[in-house]
Amino acid sequence: MQIRAIDHIEMFVGDARQAAFYFGTAVGFQLCGQGGPETGLTGQRSLLLRQGDIRMVLTSGLTAGHEASTYVQRHGDGVAVVALEVDDIADAYADLVARGATALTPPHAFTGADAEVVVAEVGGFGDVRHRLVQRRGDRERFLPGVFEPLAEPAGQTGGPLTRIDHLAICVPPGQLDDTVAHYRDVFGFDPIFTEHVEVAGQAMNSTVVQSRSGQVTLVLLEPDATRRPGQIDAFLDRHAGAGVQHLGLATDDIVAAVEELRGRGVRFAGTPGSYYDVLQDRVGRLDAPIDRLRDLGVLVDRDHAGHLLQIFTESMHVRRTLFLELIERRGALTFGSGNIRALYEAKERELAAVAAAPQGG
């Protein structure tokens, strides 16, 4: 079994059109496909967005009993499906189930004149599932027969994001080791990075697992129950269990990307100016304008292979759960330890500001 890459993610949202407007207007995604009852997607409206190699499906239930509706009622808007591209779906599905994955939907095909897409589904973590995808023919056809392609508006240019770098996933206390073992033993992922972070009386444990192809990376986070509750506990409470905390989206030029998305209205988490005072002492010589990084709030870290530059958006959701990360890798293959702490502290400041804001009005 070979898991090649993330084919797409699917978010279940309260209003797909409203969510598509945000991701299009603010984040630079382009609407390129749609499906609903008229195309054979019973009880739902789904919109396909794309930017670079990132494909995102936004799905809303049209009835109270649809799975997207019940998901949103429990968790709020969030990632419900992480789709994985495989070479041989029949072999992959059988192998995963034999290794202990929960069987949800056996392989079935969507066929068009110039493409065939075969999909199957198995359980992942919490209420999130993995959709296995095998593509033949025209790879631009998303799901032939049930998704209609839409022409891109004339003159519209692509956004600054290129691919999904990683997904960060929160799990309840005591479940990190079992989740790591599940992805190692069932999906064949390798643990590549482990970290314990302590901030102001709070703490969390983190393990990064990655597919053998190196193209699917999951950052698994667990609160330390021996310390006072913090932002991971807040996510688990507001999300009602395990789920995707943030999407790490790669860019080739993080300074230009942040400037563009800020201009579109995206709000980013702030970073204290003191963070940059000893930046090069901590990460070494950096070929980047430090003053500009300070102005924008971009974080810098390094691993054994190089630097990585990161910044986190404020959550766009009322529950303050899912948010985005922009990341530029300059040789780095994993994650440095400094920015995990910086992310934790930035999220704490955001939650504190929300709690202190006047209610109503």
C-alpha cells in the first residue's frame, strides 16, 4: 500500500456559499466546481475550491438529518474528511481494514468520458474519516458525474498558497500514544518529531507522523492533564472532541503571501516584538528582512536541514476552533521546537482577547 499525497480535504460547514465567499475573497481560493441534488449529491450542496495543488470541498447539508448538518451541530464548521491518494484502491482499502481501520464505504467509481475516480472511506480520528482516492485519466475532473466544473472568472489570478503542508490535530488527554500507534500500525506512517511544551502553567505533548511518501504530515497534539487547562483543552471543549485544529498551507514567499492576504482582510495572530530581538542568535543567519518579518509577525524556526517561516491566522469561526497556518520551508524537513511554543502563546493571547471583549453589540 502506498499513500501518495493528500488528494483533497472536505469541510462540513453551516453555509457552503458563505464559507466559499470567505475562502475565495480573503484567502485567494478559486471556485471551480459544484454539486448538489441536481447532480446526484442527495441532500447536500458542495462547492469545490482550488489554489495551487490544494483542493477543498465545502459541504452543507440541506436537511437536518444529513451527516454534514449533524457534524456542524456537534462540532461547528470543520474538516470532516482528509482524502488520501493511493495507487491501488482495492489493495489499499483491504490492507487498511485488515490492519484495523474501521471500514466505512467500500470502493466505488465515478466515471466520465475522460476520467474515472474510485473512492472508498475508512475511519480516521474522532468524527473525521479518510477518503481513499484513485484517479485515472483527466486529473482535473474531480468527481465526474456528480461535480460540475465551473469556468474560472476572466482575469482572475491564483493566490499565493501552493499545497497542504500538514494538518494539526487535537486529541483528548491520554489518547496521543494510541493515535500515533494507529497511524503507524494501520496507515504505515512514521513518527518523525516529538515535543513537550510548557507555557505559563499549561502544557501539551506533540508527535508528528508522516507517510512514507513524505507528502502527508499530521501534527498530533494532546493537552497535559496534569497542568492547568489551556488552548488545546479549549479546542476539545468547543469542538466537542478530537478534530483538525489548523491547516498548514505552504507558500513559496511568506512575506508576499501575508501582505496579500492581509490586504484581502485576513487577520493574523500577533507576535511580541521582543521575539525578534534574539532571533538570529536562536536560528542562525537568515536570508530574510528581519524588520519586515517583525512588522508582519512572521515566526522563524529551524531543524537540522534548514529554516521554516510560519504565521497563524486568527480563527474565522465563532467557536474559535479551526484556523490556518502559512508556512514557507527553506530546507527544513520537520518542525523546530521554538515555534510550537510561539503558536501556543499566540493562541492564548487570541483567546484571552476574545474573553475580555465586551459581549453583545
